Amino acid sequence: MDEDTRYEAVRSRDGRFDGVFFFAVETTGIYCRPSCPAVTPKRHNVRFFATAAAAQGSGFRACRRCRPDAVPGSAEWNVRADVVGRAMRLIADGVVDREGVAGLAARLGYSARQVQRQLTAELGAGPVALARAQRAHTARVLLQTTELPVTEIAFASGFASVRQFNDTVREVYASTPTELRAAAPQGRSASRGRGVLRAAPGAGIPLRLAYRGPYQAAAVLDQLAAEAVTGVEEVSGAPGGRTYRRTLRLPYGTGIVAVEERTREPRTGTGTRPGGWLDARLHLTDPRDLTTAVQRLRRLFDLDADPYAVDERLGTDPRLGPLVAARPGLRSPGAVDPPEAAVRALVGKDGAQELVRRYGKVLDAPCGSLTHLFPEPAVLAGAEPDGPLGALAAALADGTVRLDPGADRDDARDALLALPGMDPATVAAVRVRALGDPDVAPPGAEVPDDWRPWRSYAVQHLRVAGEWNDR
């Protein structure tokens, strides 16, 4: 998009581009999402940025009206397989906070200087600035939805010091942390979309998981319900009002999440409707895991997808056109734990339930039917050293096969195919779910090239419509 096209998107308040780019107004010092309902600024006062971090780095603060930090992530990072796309997925997962820029560079196979140069050249911000913007968003969520002490929030958000935390919040939101907390609407129902309800101690962290465009929640919940592994996950309730719950293994601790099926849509005025959100609630043993947990949920529910681009391409196909029209915005679910997804693709649902029963770690505080974490690869490699499962678990445990957000998808495919018992169909399933690849064609299937780069979504449409058998 050139700048004139971007300005037209801003002028029409086009929510399709929320998260794709940001615009800032030089006369006010504020940056916004394209669908911001405020009066459209004059063209000569507007600057455009690829990321919120770049806007912040140029001295602009976040708009309090449209909250540009709460938009879905750019779908571009899920599609791209180059170093910038891989880096953005890793930064979103919290790698810079946990391992620093050196750790990020090592995962990408580049020097820290090369990573800094490529990100700055394309996005206008380096890895530290990008991680800082993400930490600021996490801090705002914790300040406005929990009763955690401000000092705890500083470190839970990933900041190295309280001073750094205070300075960043003031720069990004033009408010102190205390003022930002006080600005959260009280006594209103988040489920009705009228405000933010502060969580009572022990009640978990309430979240709005934003998405763009239409969202077919029923199809996603149907798939998750069919695949649910007892002890690790469950889907309860009647269709249309179901709740998906599961356990999470996270870098600093564990968690339990509940995500509601019912979608929420904001009230909008003129312009294209920007999408909506799913209500969720997170219970974490360590609040430092909030950023990572949210990003993994976003991958599971495919919330950063661009349904407009997918539907536009697939909707012109004679076979897929009616299916796209019937289910606009259909998503291709990912995974919260890529190694778990790989093991489940190999052994199937029944095999996965047996592995949980035998080797899963029992939660310190079980919650209803959620009692276990899925066993780690190292545990499985020691307990089941023989056969395809043992080979896969050992490769995942020692890093021979990498499935983290920054993994090279082609390298991962080749490494998986080199393992005994990993047939092309299983590897394709791992690539879709564990790696979130939007363009996977099952081996041997007649899948037209015209469906590129959205072949995973095309197959999903056929599967949901009952026109596709995986095996």
C-alpha cells in the first residue's frame, strides 16, 4: 500500500487494516489504528508506521480512544517465512524478554547486528523497541484488569526495573501507571462490550482477544471439541455459548485458560466494521507468562489472520466460492504448544490421551476436569525411547526438530521427514497446526495452485463442509 491508499483507509475508518499499519498525527503527537473514530486529520499532518514501536520511537503516544495497542497482529508475520517474519513471531512470543536480542539472533541463525539492521530497515524499529512496545501493552492490560501491585506488574510485564516501567508507560500512554489504572472503567461488564471489569484476586485475568473481519467461532470450537484430550482440555456448554478450557505449560509456570465461543463486536459508526473479540480468562501461576500465553492463544484461534485477503482469493474459485460465502472468515486453528501438536499428529487422539494418563504432569491445583499438562518431549523420549514416538520426542527434546514460532518451516519439514514413521501426511498436519503455515497442501491431493498462498484455509473450508477426508 502506498501512503495515499493508507490515507484513504484512515479517511474511511477501514478496520480491515487495523494492525497492518498505524498512523500518527503530528499536530497532536498521537498515533492511532486506521479505524479510529476521531475526526480524520489533514493529510499533510499524517505519518504512517509499520509498527506501534516505530510510532513510539518517533515520539508519538497511543490514542486513548481507539487503543491502537489492542488491535490484532499483522497477518503478514504468519505468512512470511523470511527472517523478519520469523523474528516478529519470536518477539511476540516473548523471546527478547526472556533471552535478549542475542537469544533472538541465535534462534534465527543471524548475528544480533544483522537482525537489528533488517528489522529497523523494514519496520522502523529494532527488536528492543518492538519488545518494549509489547511490554507496554502487557502492562496496560495488567494495570486495568487486575489488582496486582504496580511493582509486581512492572516485572511481570518484562521490564528490568520499576523506573524503566514508569518511564515507558508515561511515554506510551502519557499517564503514570497509577493514572492508567484509575482510568479503567469500573463496575461495567466486559462481556457486554461496555467497559473493563477489574478482576478480583484469584479470579484470573480477563482478556479480549481481538480479531479482524468476520470470525467463524463455531467451526473452531467444533474442531477443538472433536480433538479435545481428556485431562488437558475440554469444551463445555451448548453450541453458540460453549467454553473452551485447557492447561498451558509456559516459560515461567503453568496456566489455565477459558475462551468463550460467543463473539463480541464493538459499536461502530461510519466505515468498515473492524471485527470484534473473543472473551477469555487466564489463570497463571506467574504473571510474567501473560504475553506468551496471549500470543499462543492467538495462534491457536488464528486471530491474526486476514480473512479479507483469504476470502478474496478463495472466493473466486468455482468449488470454494459457495463455501467461502457460507462461512466468511473461516480460520485455520494452530496450537498453543507446537511439540504437543506434533506428538498428537503422530499418535492420534486416543494415543494422546494414553500419553497424558501415563506421563502427563499432574497440576498442583487441578481445576475440574483439567488435571494434567501434556507430557514434555524429554519425558516421552525417556519413557518411550523406541519407535516413531521415541524418535520424534528425542528430536524435539534435543533441538534436531525445531517447531518454535521462529523455526524455518522448510527446515522443520525436512527434519520431520527424516524421522522414522513420519509420513508426508503427518508432516503436513504438523506444518499447519504446529507451525501455523497458511499454505499447506496435503500430499497427493489435487489442490490447485490458484489457492496459493492460502491452501491451508482452502482445505479447512472443504473439511468443515464435509467434502474432505484427512486420511
